[in-house]
Amino acid sequence: MIRKHRGEHSVEKMCRVLKVSQSGYYRWLTCPKSATKQENQEIYSALKISYQRNKGRIGLDKLLADVRLKFPHCSRNRLYRIQKQHGLYSIRCRKFKATTNSRHHYPVAPNLLCQDFRVDAPNKVWVSDITYIRTDEGWLYLAAIKDLFDRQIVGFATGNRIDTTLCQRALSAAIRRHRPGAGLIHHSDQGVQYASRDYQNLLKKNHIVPSMSRKGVPYDNACAESFFSTIKLEMIYNEHYATRAQAQAAVFEYIEVYYNHQRRNAAIGNLSPAEFRRRFYQQNAA
């Protein structure tokens, strides 16, 4: 009598429960993966590379844009199934508080945008705002200027104080780098930092036209606030900063390396701001 190996007894029992033949089970073990399964594995590899490169910061549509560079026929539903199977979900956001104080005696500029954020060229409309980053040493404040044309952060500054000087440094950095022509609109909320004489004088000196949101209407400056929602979601809430210097370095890397040059933005056709601007100048040169 031939004794069966312990593993063979297990296979025999499993096949009996599943109502399949043992020969069929062994054929299934040795048969190669289907073409679809093989391609799904390759798509997963591309998905994982994009996910890791973006540190889990981006959602399905931006991941899909990366995957389609190699697999242009990959559908959104197919990628979602693969994403769900492997648990590669984007990081979630939480609410944050306002940082500007609109209770002051300075004049308030009219709202020139009226929630119309369409811009057809660089350096026509800049929007600005301030946010904060928690560190073990205390708060680090970040003031940023964003160009509505390509969503690029054209200037930013960090500091220990949330004052006019912080905002002036961000604006001065944007002006030095991009040298806008006269008539550029600068839009902000009614915060005292932006309404102050020093800030308004800096705008006037550079022939920049001030515009301000209406009090209590956050949608008037939604484009500026969306950047801070993004950086908090993708960077700030997921890291612990022992020092302000660590936070400053992280902000610089996020804006200058990742956000402006690598991160896809749905508002500009899932291109990075730098690529969107490069194509604009290329087309105009032609």
C-alpha cells in the first residue's frame, strides 16, 4: 500500500470541498498568468512607483495620469480596483483655523476678481494667504503668493511672527523672481498684514493693483486657501517637526522641488505648474 504524503491528503481534502479534480488543481498551479493578470501586475508596479514618489500625497486621477504614461489604455475603474486591492489610498485632510485678522482701521481694497479665477497668461493675477506650522519650538508661519494662471507658488516666506514683514518678504521674493509688468492684480483677504500701509506701499511701488475678498466670504480667496489645504494634507499633518529649521526645509522642498515642478494639478490639465508655464511660452514663441 502506497502511503500518501501529508500535503497530498490536504490537497485531496481541499479539492473534495471545492468540488474540483486534483488534476485540474495541479494544472491551475502550473499554468502561467493570463495576459490581463500579468498586465495588472505591471500597472500595479507603475502605480506603486508614482504613489511612493509622491509620498502618498495624490489621489486617483493624478496617479492615473502617471500610469497612463506607460499604459495609455488603462481605465480609471481598472486603476481604482488595483489601488483598492493594494490599499494605496491618498492621505486625508483635516480642518484648519484662519490666521489673518481683518479687524483694523486700514482702508480695504475692492474685490476685483469676484470669484472669477480664469487667467490667460502668467503674472496677471497673484493671490496670497498665510498659514501656520506646528513645531516643538513654537509656530512657524508661512506666507505664499500663487499665480492663478498656472497655480505656481511664485514667492513665499517663513518666519516666527505673523506680521506684515513676513508677507512683504513673500511678495518681494515673487517680484524679484518674476518681475511682473504694471497692472498685475494682487488679491488677498482683508487681513491687517495685507491692508497695512507698508504692504500697500510695496504694491504701489511696483505698480501692482490691490484686490481684497469680502469679509466673511472665504470663497473670494478660495484659490489661495486651496494651496494651504493641499500642503497641510500632503505634508504638514503627516510630519513632526522638532525645530522651525526642520519645518522651513520641508516647506522649501515641498514648494520648490515637488509642488511647482512635479505635482500634477487638475486645474491645469493634470500638468505641473512648471510644465504648464513652459508649454505656454513654447506655444507663444511658435
